[in-house]
Amino acid sequence: MNVLLVYPRFPDTFWSLRYALRFIRRSASHPPLGLLTIGALLPGDFDKRLVDMNVEALTDGDLGWADMVFISAMVVQRESVRSVIARCREKGVPVVAGGPLFTGEPDEFSDLDHLVLDEAEITLPLFLKDLKAGRPKRVYRSEGFCSIEQSPTPAWDLLKMKKYASMSLQFSRGCPFNCDFCNVTVLFGHKPRMKRPEQITAELDSLYALGWRGNVFFVDDNFIGNKQYLKSRLLPALIAWRKGKKGFVFYTEASINLADDPELMRLMVRAGFDSVFIGIESPDEACLAECRKKQNTNRDLLQSVKIIQRAGLQVTGGFIVGFDNDTRSIFQRQIDFIQKSGIVTAMVGILNAPPGTRLFARLQGENRLISKITGDNVDGTTNIIPKMGIDSLLEGYRTLMGHIYSPKHYYRRVKVFLKEFGVPRAKAPLTFQSFLAFFRSCFLLGVWGKERFQYWKLLFWTLLRKPRVVSLAVTLAVYGYHYRRICEMYILPKRKALPAGKV
């Protein structure tokens, strides 16, 4: 059987880094890890192809070759999903769908042939068994969670690896926390389930054998969900694995209580981690209590961020506005926190309520849901009726985003971060494209860009004060170009004129 694995296209978002990737001639940030895992779970006698529409076009020839199309997607890919399904219908190719979008909204896709939902390690074998017997059902669901110790090494051989800026792997699923707005625990539960260290090093070995030497994203829901397991087993295994090898810089997602464990941070840096995404959400204690972000309360969030940065881990932060406890002062408070913290990549989104979350249930009971979520947390939209009023929320949000991603304030934030940052141990090897990217940035940002004054000022400051992180400074400048482009194209055009000064 010919099976075509299709990953729909992402729209332009902050997360896509599309305009930054052009500097290094890459097409996408990460490969579709879920589909690569599906590829490894499918029978060996199936002929398999992968089309990631973020790096190549889905052609009629691809659909003509396929006996069956497997599609996986996140909510933000909904529009592209609809287009792919329509093309498969036109060609008469049956579609098997799974992943977060379909698991969260199965009733929205009544026209699909098969829905293999929840965790594929459980539901896909059931579908394949019925398919072989000639009686596949339309919907497959599981009541529990799988042991990911049984999850296979992803089918990396299906990838056009040079199209990507980073590879991805997964160490654990599940998060011990219970944030009101997050659907991670709905999908994967509260108890972190972990792979054996031998599984992780085997996946890294397979990437190394294929020639990969760049960044690797641990896509865990909360990497530090079981700190003791990390410190006693995984991180020592990664430290041992790195000996004698070049490249491989790791980054992941974690909670702010990472700052409370100096030993864990030290081991992460030794193992090759140089950055973490952390959900800060809000500097307001009442908002944190409202969304049950208990791990962020009763602490100095600013100091916690600084501790992590000084340990040698860059903090990428998630922030939210639109909580019921927010007033119009929150926009300036968010600006002040982001600028003082030196969190360069600050993903500020408007509060949305994903289906299945406690927030969704509460707002549904209050008749405050107005639409489906888009899945893009920084597109300036929301599916709820905010207490402060939608106009005030959107106006404040646009002002906030326009401020933190203006060249003046963005580059100032980079400098604040670099002053605090402890130099990481792991470094990706210098490639020809990364060498060329420096000269592209000098021309596009330093000559033509509106940020040219700030660009050269940062570059010379870094050369004089922290020359070991010059490449990081240039990388952050390129990221800033992407974030500003997204703001200017999709967020700020809707903005009304405001008087000068604070919000």
C-alpha cells in the first residue's frame, strides 16, 4: 500500500520564524514529529512518502500515487487542512486523520473517512488491524495513555533534512500542573510519562548518523516534570553521549520553578541545553491565581528569570492578556516586565479558551464564547468576551506589541539579556549558510533595515563586551526582524492612533 503522510501548511505566525529562516536558507523551523512517528509505526511493507507543505508543494502526482493519505495537524493549520481534504476528495483518496486538531474537534470533520485520535501508539495498531481485515471503523479513540517507552524512533529517513532549521524529539508527555487555559493535560494527562535514556540517545544517534549537527528541540509539555529522573538518569546520559561529538544544541519547554534548582540548571547546560520556553503569563498575582498558574505565584518572577539566564539558559517567555482580573494597567505592566527581564522572544497572546479546558467550560457556562480558536496565540484575536471589553483589550494589545517589537525597545531588550546571560557550553557548528547569514544580516538589517542604527550599536557593543556571543546577538537581531514583520503585517495595521506616553 502507498501511504502519503501530509503535513498542512502553517500561516505566517510568530512561531513560524519564516522571515528569519530566509537568512539561513531554511524553509521551516521543525519537522512534523507526529507524522514521522506515525511513519515508524506503519508496517514495513507499506511504501511511505512525506509531504510537509511548509517545505514543498503537495502535487497532484503525490495524490495520484497514494492509496491512502494520513494527515496530522494543529489548530492553527485548520485552513490548510480543509484544502488538503478537499483535494483528496476530488482525487478519490481516502483520508486518515489524527493529531491535536482532530482530537480536539472531531465533530468538525464529519466528512473524513477515518479519525485515529488520541495517542497513535494505542489507536493506530487497532486501525491497522481492522484495515488488514477489511473492516476499518471510522473513529478510533483510547481511554487511557500509552507508555511512551514503546514509542519508536521517528522515521527520519522520510525527511528532506536540509530544509529545516532544527530537529525535534520527545522525552516525555504530560504535565504535573493544571493551568486553566491549557489543553495539554486534556490530551496527555497530568502524570509525566518518560522515555528511557537509551531511547533518547538512540534517537540522537540516528540523527547523528544522518549527518545532523544542528539544534534539537525537546518538544515536551514540561521537560522538568520529573526533576529527579532528569538529574539521575537522562541528563547524565546526555552528558555522556555528547563526549567526542560536535554540534547538537538542545532547547525545550519548562516551568518557572526551574529557577529553584541550581543543580538541575547546571546539568542541563552541561548536557547541551541553551534555552527554555517558560509560560510567565502575567506579572499580576490575581491573574496567576485566576488561571491556576500556582507555580508562578508567591515568587519574584523577574528574579527567577534572571537566575535562569545567569545559569546559561535563554528564557523565551509566554505572556497572556485578557484575564478577568486584568485592567488597562496590565499592558504597561507587561511592557515593563518584558523589558526589565530581557526576555527577547516574548510571545504575548490574548487569552483564548481551547475546547476541553476548564476555562472553556466556565466561559461556556457564562455564555462568553463567541467563536473557534485560531490556534495562533499572537494573532490579536480571541474566542471569548473579555471583561475589560473587546475594544480596550485589542487596543492595549496592539500598543503592547508595537512597543516591545519596535527596533528601539527590542534591541534594548537584547542588550539587557546579553548582560545577564551566562555563556552556554554547547554551540552549533558554523556552516556555510550561517556564515552567509551574517553578511545577509549586515546588508538587510544594517544597511536597508529601519533598525540599522540599533543593529550596528548592538553588534559593536557585543564585540567589545561579550565577543563569545556575537553569533547569538546576530541571531536575535534576525529573529527581531521576523517578529517586527509579523507585527507590521498582521497586528499593527488594525491599530488606532493613541496619544503619546504610557498605555
